[in-house]
Amino acid sequence: MERNLGFGIIGTGNIAKFHANCIEKIDNAHLIGVLSKTETRANQVVQDFNCPVFWDIEKLLSYPDIDIICVCNESGLHGVTIAKIAKAGKHVLCEKPLETTVEKIDQIAATIKSSGIRLGCVFQNRENPEYKKLKSYIRSGTLGKILLSQISINWYRPPSYYEDSWRGTNTLDGGAALINQGIHTIDLMLDLMGEVSEISGFVDTLHHEIEGEDVAVASMKFKSGTLGTLSGGTALYPGEPESISIYGTMGNITFSGGEITSTTVTSIQQELSKLNNEYGSGASDPMAITDQFHIALIMDMMHAVVHDRDPKVTIDQAKKSVALINSIYKSKGNQIKLIKT
């Protein structure tokens, strides 16, 4: 890519710093400025990345060299933040979830459509080469007819993770374990299996002192007829790698912690014996992940801007996981129909 693109970042938390580190590693990507709310974090940004810190979003957005804004602030503020960015004519790369409800995402979609800018959402695990292999095995029919999908995001976060934080609040997090942590694996499940037609679930707060859930379960039926189960949480000490297990008429396969870890299909077993990948999992540490997938999505966003095309993860795709999670929250054991017949 020959064109240089300038980036701004809204937020100075862990994931914002992760974005900043990734931008530094990309040719023709330049971090122009960061919006901060706290002096301590602002000083750290200046020290780590040697770029200006802005206290007023309008001043950041008026900076002419900024082409793309990475939205890394509280989930429940994404919508109002994106509206301001769109008004300024900057492109958007937004961390998951795009917003906390389907209704808010629909408002974002209307804003983006009228503004003419590009918006991408960060579901970086789609860029994992191991995940792409998993998807190819399922698409090619190697497992036969798919009968059952089981996913788990049985993670752990210490109480300190939620102290004096927006995390776990209904207003700014939109829930907790599913919409903040579980959403990545739920996104992969939907990308693999297609739409869910019916779902029933329970969520509860059994350990942490938060408004949102720290344990959740659900059962579902996909539009294809495949059945599925889900479990997740942030109270499940000490935390184990997230996993997706797929069962077909010709065998099964398990994807755990970013890798294909087991299968009963001989042809896949032979390929696995040649691999030795380690991509990391956020099971007990949210930052114990590789940066290469974020880098890939940031570069894709750059190409989308330069070539005036949609990024890989569009608003419609980002909406699906939020719609599913919202349905689990509403279910309380009752069946929710996601697809009208």
C-alpha cells in the first residue's frame, strides 16, 4: 500500500494501547493522536507512543491528517462516539461489540449510510489461520452433515477487574461475560454455523458484585437444523481456553485456545501433526493474545479506505453476535425466535 494513512484512537485502556502498538508495526500507518480522559494515562501515551493527547473529541476529529479513528472506549458509548466521527468525515474501526443493543447498532448503520464513510468492527479471531482451516473443513464437508455445535467461554476474571470500572455495568457494558468476553467465540460460531433460528438461555450473577452476568448457558437451533449449546462466564476459576466443538456424521473436531486441538477425521489428523501454533487465549488474562490478528484487521481497514470497499467485518456481520446475546439476556429460560417464519 503506497498511501500513508493517519490514525486517531479514542480511549487509553488496555485495548487502546494494543491498537497503538499494532499501528506502530504497520508500514504507512501513523498514529496521529489519542483522546484521553485521565492525566495519568495521557502521560503514559506520550511516553510510549510520542504522539499528541487530546482532551476534546472535536479537536481530535478536526485534525486533518487523521483518516481512521479506532474506537476503543466503553461499549455503551460507541454509538454516540461513531456519530461524532461520521459527522467529521473520518472512517471508523470499532472494537467489539459495535454497540450493546441491536437498536443502537441500527442507529449506527443509518448514520454510516448517510455519511458515506467506511466502518469496520474488530473481530480479529476471524484472521486466525487455524480458524480459517477449521472453517474450510466444515465448508468442504469433511465432517459430513453437521449435527451439533458446542461452544464454551469458561473464563475467569478476578474481582479487581470490575472494581471502579464500567465493565459489568448494564449501561456501558450492556451485560458482562457474554457481550464483553464471550462475543468473540459467539461471532466465530455464527460465522461457521450460520443463523440461529431459536434460542433459550439463562444468565446469572453468581460470584462477582456486578450488574451483568458472570455465568451463562444457552441451547439453540440453527436455521440449518443443527443443534447447539453454549456456556460462558467470568467466574469460572481459574479459567480455561475458549473452545468450539463441531460434531458431524463423519467425525468431530475441536478448536480451543486459537488452535485445532483434536479431531477424529483421519485426513485432518495428518495435517495437524505438521503444525505447532500458539496464538494465546484470554481465559484468565485479557491481554494474553497475539497482536497479528489485530494487525491484519487494521491493514484490511486501510485497504478498505484506499480502495473504497467494505472492510471484512461489516455492520451487518457485527450485529449478529449482539442480536444473539441480547436474545439470551431476554430469554430467562423462554424460547426466543430470532428468525420470523
